[in-house]
Amino acid sequence: MDVLIPVLIAIALVVVIFILISVFVGRYVKVGPDEALIVSGRKKRLPNGQVVGFRIVKGGATFVWPVLEKAKTISLRIMPLDLNSSAYTSQGVQVNVDGVAQVKIDSTQEAIATAAEQFLSLKEEEIRRIATQTLEGHLRSIIGNLTVEEIMANRDAFAQKVQELAASDLANMGLKIISFTIREIADKNGYLESLGKAQIARVQRDAVIGQAEAKRDADIKSAEAMQAGQTARFLAETKVAEANRDKEMKMAEYQAAINEKKAEADLAYDKKKYMLQQEVEKEAMQVEIVKKQKEIELQEQEVLRKAQELDATIKKPAEAEKYRTELSAEAEKVKKSMEAEAQAFAIKAEGAAKAEAIKAAGLAEAEVIKAKGEAEAEALAKKAEAYKQFNDAAIAQMVIEKLPEIAAAIAQPLAKTEKIVMIGDSGASKITKDITEIMAQLPETVKGLTGIDLTNILRNYAEPKEAQAEEAKEQ
């Protein structure tokens, strides 16, 4: 018996512990995040300083003391509310507004405490009914202050007003409006239908007007675009034409500049070539003239030498004089021949210079005239210098040789006469006399033109001849 006592005590302790654990487990209450546990029985100070006889556990767990406390849950889930309210607008038109609202108990300690005071013992359906009545009352109040057009024009503003007015009343019950939406607005008298028809007519009218205006604007824009396109094309073509014109003008200017430079270069080349050619011809002429002068001097010296030899070797003065005369004539002939060649060369050079001057007249007319003048002046100077070497005998000899040509020139008009009719008694002697008188006037004419006295020259040339002839006769 004594042995069983400890066993019984142990069993009793186990039973007691098991009972205590069962009681603890049974009094440890847990709630989800969408619920709140209201534990009443002991005083609790809320965050706003209010002292109440309960405490709130939201989304957690707590131990509820037996006998001292009791616990009850309240739902924090959203409660959808169907609203259907019929009321008269400010125009006296009865409309039915159908909407839906989403409400719930607010999650703050104060809102849960307020809702617990009012709804803790009520079912969720009763809470919904109270909230629905509150919202429908405010909905009718707002409808009475608006027109049908205002309600239809902006449903969102209408729903926002309902929320704003009902929010304070629901907050006093610990409830909070999550959303409020108008589903339908209708009337039994066809007002909205008539309003819709009028609106449809206006819309159709506006659509027709808008379509016409759009077509007009499209036509205007199309015309403007076409005009702008043509203007742009004309401007582009104008710019292309201007660019081509400027290009052609530039090319013409460049080509003109090139031609001008080329002409200047050709002119300078031809001018330089002509000047060099003139210099060469001038030098050649000078050399030829000097050569002819030297040949004349050599011939004169040869004549003098032969004359001196004749005087020393020939004993008969008449024959010597005759021989000397022949030599003198031969020398004069050679001299005239050389002079003629020099004159012909000068004339030829002058002719070549003139031809070259004509060829280069368009390129360097001033230089050609100058060179021609210098060449002619120099040729005349050389010719005058050569004539200065002639003595009276040479001039007389030249005149005597030219007398037949002069006589022929005087008689040339008569040679072309087919018939001469003489009036008077003189006959043919008259013609001979006239020709003789013309010939007699020749020395005076030459003296008047050139200053050369042919009479004195011929007299001086003839007197030594006569004296020599008389001396020869006397011997």
C-alpha cells in the first residue's frame, strides 16, 4: 500500500499537468491577418489615451485567462455592398442609380475598437445592411442636388462625392470605404433615352459637320501641300537653273581668262620672235652693207692701183688715158653693180620687213611700225652714206646712163599715139623741137627736186676729157 502512494501521486501530478496544458492550449487563441481578437475582462489603454475594458489582437495570438477574460473575433475582410437607390434630381426627374461599394472595418486600433463597440455581437449581413443604408441615403441626397445631365456627364465625380459625404458617417462606425462605382443610371419616364437621342442627333450633326470640316481642311491642306510642293519644285528648278547659269558664267570667265592669258603669251612670243628676227635681219643687212662697202673700196683701190701701174708702164698718154678711162668705167660699172646689189638687198630686206610687219600687225602693231621705221631709216641712212662716196664723175656717169631711160619715158606717151595731126607749117620739126625743149628743162627740174646741178657735173666731167684729148693730139 505504501508502495502505491508515490505512484498515485505521480499519476495525479501527470493528470494535473495534462489538465493544465489542455487548459492553456484551449485558452491560447490565434487569429489571422484578416481578423481581430477582442479580449475583454481587463482594462487597457488605447494609443489615443482612452482606457477601455478590452484589448485588441490583430493578426497574431494571445492567452486568454480563464474566468478573468473572454475573447471574440471580428472580421477585417472587405464587404461588397450592392446599392440601388431611386431619387428625384434637382430637375424633378426620377432616376434609379445602381452602384457597388467596397467597405471594411478600418485596421487602426481606434477603428477596430469603435467597430467592436457597435458590431461585435452582430453578424456580417447586419453590418452590410447598416453600411448599405448609410451609403444609399447619401446617394439619394447627392442625386437631389444634381441634374441628370450632371450625373451622366461625370460619373466619377458623382461617385467621389458619395464617398466624401458617406466617409465621415462610416468612420464613426469604424468602417472605411475602399471604392465606390456607379454601375447604371436609369429612369422610368424615358428622359435618358430622349436625352440620348438628342445627344445622338447632336453627335451625328457634329459628326457630319466635323466630317465636312475635316474634308474641307483636308482639301485645304492638300491644296496647300500641292502649292507648297509646286513652289518647292519651282524654287528647286530655279536654284538648279541659277546654279547652271553661274557655272556656265564661271566657265566662260575661266575660259576668257585662259584665252586672254594665251593671247598675251602668244602676243609676247610673236613680239619677241619678230624683234629677234628684226635684229637678225638688221644685223645681216648691216653685215651685207659693210661687205658691199668693202668690195667697193677694194674695187676702187684696185682701179687706183691699175691706174698707177698704167701711168708707170704705158708710155703713150693717149693709150694710157684710154685705158684709164676704160678702167674707170669698169670700176664705175662694178661700183654701180655693187650699189645696185646693195640697194636691191636693202629693198628686199625692206620688203621682208614690211611683209613680216603686215603678218604681225594684229599682235604688235606699235612694235612693227617702230621696227619698220627704224629699218627704213637705217636703210636710207646706209643708202645716203653710200651715195656720199660717189664723186661728180660717178654721178655724171649715172646720169648719162639714165638719160636714155629718161628720154624713153618722155617719149613713151608718143609711142602709144596711133596718129598725130599737125596744124600749121612747122610739121614734124615741131614735135622734135618740143621734145628737145622738154629734155633741156630736165637739168633744171632735177636741180629743183634734188639740188643736184646736172649741167655743172656734166661740164666738169667733160672738160678733163677734152683736155686729155687735146694733149694727146699735140703729142
